[in-house]
Amino acid sequence: MLPAVTSQQPPALSPGNPKREDPDEPVPIDEPGPGRSEPEAPPPEEVAG
């Protein structure tokens, strides 16, 4: 019975969070992780400097 409940947990979250269907996939670029403090491309000021 335990394995059956665990199997139903992931699908139950699918409809609630369609964006996080695959936990194996990395976090989307739209939401950078807490460790990534700098954006993908540095500001124009830094490039000119």
C-alpha cells in the first residue's frame, strides 16, 4: 500500500504545478537559483568598463 501512495503523489502535483512536471529537469532560467546572484549577461556598464 505504501508504494501505491507514493506513486500517486507525483501525478497529483502535476496538475497543480505543470511547470515542475519533471523534478529531474534543472530550475528554469526565469527563476535563477539562490546561489546564482549574478544574471546571465552582465550589465552594459560592466562591459564598457
